[in-house]
Amino acid sequence: MVIGDGAEGDPDNPDDPDDPNNPDNPSYDPNPTDPGVVPPLPIIPKDPVMDPDPDDPDAKPDVTVEKTAENLTHPEAKHAMVGDEIAYAITLSNRGKDTAWYSPAICDPLPQGLELIPGTLKLTGVDGATQEVSDSVYSEKSRVIALYVDDLYGGEQVTLTFKCRVTPDAQGTQGTNVAYSTGQTPSDRWKEEHPDPDPDNPDNPDNPDNPDNPDNPDNPDNPDNPKPRPKPGDPFVPDPKPGDDPTDPDYDPWKDTDWDNFPDGGTPAPKPSDPAPTGTESGIIPADPADEGLAMDLTGENLTRDISHTMVGDTIRYTATFTNTQDHTQLYDTVLRNLVPEGLEVVPGSIHVEVPNIQTPSTFRLRLAAPMSGVETFSAAEEDQVQALRQAPLALAAEDEAASLDVQDAENPQPSQDDYLTFPVADEAYNATSRTIGVHSGHMPAGTSVRLVYDATVGPKAAGKTIVDHAWGHGYKPSAYDVDGEQPTIGKSFAPAGGLEAFLASEGLATLPARHEIPVSEIVDPEDGEVQLVKTAQNLTTSSGETYVGDRILYTLTLANGTAGSMVFDAIIEDTLPAGLTLDESTVSLKTAAGRIVSCSNVYDAASRRLSVAAGDIAGGASAVLTFEATVNEQALSGDVGNVALAFGTKPSQLPDEGHTPLTPGTRYDPPQGWDSFLAQQDGLLSVSSGEPVYPSPEAGVANRTKVTVLPARGSRIMPKTGDVATLAPLMSLLGAVSVTLTAAVRRKRF
């Protein structure tokens, strides 16, 4: 075969009439011109590794996002708190050699409870220069920071910094934050700039014959004239999702974003940031309360009477209330202490704490009997001790059959109407030496209180004094408390390991005091048995020891108060006379405790034979004396003239709170409800009697088992009636004496 001139034809294609020498290419030029220098092929960077080999433990992605957080408000705190200012730094790096990451964007969806502080966004580019970034890159609706940064070639990085403030919405959240990045690989960029040719017009992929896509003479290399590439710091907004309307006022381009797979495929792998220091648990905790956000109050309630009339013997209920009034704050491991005043005695079994019904640490509550007693509260960390106690009864029984230990699970406290839980406190929480009650009262969130309650009896030492009770509320501020440590046991006695002074000097401890004053009356109740009524009788007619009809008897009733500093108010003396005595009302006289002599009139009821006289008030060491005279009448010949007097009075502790109208000494007293009802039910009033019946004769009385036998009036022939042998002896002696006298007289007459 001859090529060109003189060349032989191709025996496989001899029939091409146009070019018998080259039938496969009739337009072939056997003498082509020199094309000159051929342009080099474009060289583009490699794609960075985005998804390293999962089977290679050392493989890492080229493009990484790292985010760090620094607590500017409490740098040493273990947890971020509400109100803290957090500085964030997001660094986007490309570590892949000869690679590029085009038009990258940093996207940071802020978690709940973090708000961007305006004017704090700054971007440091690949050249090290820092520029301020507009707040427009932050979408308040979606809470996303998103902006473009510099193209990143291998070994380059950019850093975005900004500040956030922790808001109350962050409480209870972890506070961790994840930043993401999206961008374009060189291969993707090339495909975008060099799309595949249009098969309908391979010479002009832009299809110039289409009027909707004409050639652009200003940019012949890219007739579509796409929008300019974004600049560092420009907002990044994702393309609308199918069905979204960007013109809708409520349109949110970030709504329903699948951040777990953002961008498509979930690369590069995000790394969370946490404002808490390394090595501590995540979590946002409440802020430190300011001193003015805390309150301490101490009240006293007299359970016996109105507190304005507090007396010895009354029971006072003290309530110390520690309150957190500041929103979004909390105090941890609160402690309530109370200094019991001198003169008060704590009522056993009355101490308890009241705490808000919120989630509290797990506790064990056991009711223990002999040789231990009371309800003990154990923390979850003391579970081993609880289990040992539960096994103790078996162990004791094995060692000593007489030993006993009853261990039962105590009932959990039930919420009160104000949604508080009551925890009983062991009496050992009161130190009698220091006179201090101390107890753990749990955590105190915003808007809640913890309360210490106890009852105390007013003792004699408090008489006439003002008792001053002191209480303190303590609690740790969040910035100084280890929320990850062992939690306090509510209701457990407070006993600081290093002593009270060291405890009070603890860092971050808030302490508030309170006090309450109660004046105590100097007047006390008379002691039992110290108010006495003594009744005596004196025969004014004869001193022979014999009592005759017609004899005049003087009765004296003395009501004495033997307790110093005490008082008997509105004393009343009552004496129901026997039928054999006739009262001379003109002789009734009262000597008051103050020494005043009062003639008493209209104080005797003849129908009931009752003498009742108001004796006035009787102070300790004083007495009131009532005297009257009565004549023995003939009814005494057949009746008993001995009788018992009664006295009544009101103790200071029995006075009504609203006060009372004192009785006038020397006047008649008749109970409003009648004497029968009054005597049947004293309503707790002081009541004493004169003891055994009193007779006109000093020789008679119960002590020597004899009664007075009243003789007829002198010169009368009326004989006494008696069925009592003891009463016949004096009579027989008298008759014998009369007989001897008469016999002697007759004999004298004979001479």
C-alpha cells in the first residue's frame, strides 16, 4: 500500500471514490499544518478526606471542626450557671496536603438556654487577620449562627469567636454545644463550573438557540453568569427544601434540619463543646443568688394563749423559714440552726423540717426501737449501714435472747396543702450544752423555702424576762458547691466535721440570721398545793369546850397563796352553813390580800344557806381572810354542825386572752351557770377546800373521831338526841356532876 502520492491503496477499503487512498477519512489531510504550543491541562487540588476508613483506627478526616468554651464569669466553676458569660471559639481546619475546601461555612445551632451577645462575633481568616462579623449571621428564630469563611487549602484554618449568656431556659440541660461545617470539594467545584455537554448541542452546552439561555457576551466562558462567590463573613443560608416558600414571613430555612446528618452524610464529624471544665460532668445549674434575693424569718406562736400574754408553762412553737426569692437561682445543702433561749425547754419529739416537694436524693428512713429509738434518715450512700441495721435484730437475738432491736421502714412524708414535705428530726439534733438545734434541710430552688419547726415550754427562769430566740439559715451557692458530690440527707442532724467556725468560713456559703422576742409575764401560776384554805371556829360564849344552843361561834376562813411571784385572780370563798347555825350577816367581813377591811352585805343566800364572797386577787405570800359569826340553834341538837368551806380562783395561765372584768372584793358571787353546774365542772379553775369538817369545839373533830354534841341552852330541860356512844359520855358525866351538886345542896339544907 502506498501512502500519499504514489502510495498504494488500502486493500480493505478500496472502493471509496472520494479518497481511495484513505477511505475511512475522506477529509484527511496528508500534510497537516503545525498547531503550535498545546495548552497544559488544568491542575486542581485533591479532595480532602471527609470520611476516613472506619477500619483504620488511626485514620482522621482532613476537615475538622473544633469548638471550645470558656466560662468568663466563673472560670473555676465546675458547671456553667444561669447568667454566666461564655466565650466560644470554633476553629475550622483543613489538614489534608494538596487539598482544598471551597466556600466553607461554619454552622452552629445554639442549644436551649444560650443567647448570643450582640456585637461579639469575630472571624480570624487564613491570613491571621480578624474581622468583625455582622449579627445578621445569627437567626434568632432558629437560634443558628451560620456564615461563610475563607477557602481552606491544606494546612489552613479559620476561627470564629463569639460570646453567649446562659439564660434560665438552660437549667436542667447539659449545656453542650456542637458546631458543623459544610463546603465544596474541588471535584464538586469542577463539575459545577464544567457541566457535562448538552447532547443536543455539543458545540455549545449553554444551548444558545434557546432564548431562555442566551450567550452572555460579557462572560463568554460562563454564559449562565452565576452569582458571585460568597465572601468570608457573609451569612450562609441553606437552599429551600421542597415545598418551602421563602417568601412566607414564617419561613425558617433551618426548620427541621437533621443536625445528626448535617451536611448530607453527616461529615465532617462534629465535636461537642462544654462550658464546664475538663473532667467534670456536663450540665447547666442555677445562678448564685444575691444576698438581697434571700430572706430569713423567725416566728413564735404561743400554743397555750395569745403570745402577748405569754407566761411560764406556756408552749411556744418556733418556725425558722429560709427563703430564696430570686428567680433562676438556688442554694445547695441548706442548714437551719436555732439557738434555744435560756428558760425554754425543747419538747421531745417536736423537731421537724419542712422542705419543698421537689425531686430529692434517694434516702432510707428507718424507725428504730430499743436500744435505739426514733426515726433515722440515711442517704443513699449509707445503704450498707441500712442493710446492716435491718440484719441487726437477727444478730442480736443470736447473741442475747433478751436484746431487742426493731427496725422498720418508716413512712415517707406526704405533701402538705402548700406542697411541702415534713421530715421528723431526731431529738439528738438539739445539743443541750450549746442549746443549739442544727439540721440539714436539702436544696432550695428559686421561689421556695425550707423551715425548721420545734416546740418549747416556757420555764420559771424566763419569768419576767424577754426571751430572745436566734436562728440562722445557711446554704452553698452553686458556684462553690460540688453538685456531683454526695447529696445531703434531709432531716439529718447538722454536725460540721471541722467545727462551726470552719463551716461558717466556707467559701460560697450564704448565711442569714433572724431573731424573735417574746416578753414573758413576771407573774406565774401558783405551784400545786401552794394555795390553801384554812377554816377555824371559836366559841365566843364559852371556853369550856362544850357547845350549847345559843352559843356564838366566830368562823375564820384564810385563803393563802404560798408561791412567790404567783397570783390567784378573782378568788372566791364559799361556805354552806349547816342547819344548826344561824348566820349573823352583819358580822361578815373580808380582809383582802392588800390589807383592806371590807364589810360584806347581801352575800348570804338563806334558801341554800350558802355564803359566797369574792375575795379579790391574792399574790404570792399574801392571804385573804373572811370572818363571820353564827349562833347555834336548836336544829343543832339533832344535826351535825361541822362543815367544809371551799375556795376558787383563776390562775394567771387561765385568764382569757381578751382580758376579764375583775370581781369586786366583798361582793356576793353567783356563777352564771348556777352553783350546781359550777361545782360539777370547774373548767380547770383553781379549787381548794378547807379539809376536814370544822366544829365549834376544839376537842371535837375527825382527828379524834368525835363530833360535837350540842347541849340544850343553859337552863333548858331539852335533852340532846344522839345515837352515838361517844356523845353520851360527856352527857353522863354532866348528869353525874349535876346529881352530886344537888345532893350536896340538900345536905346543906338539912343543917
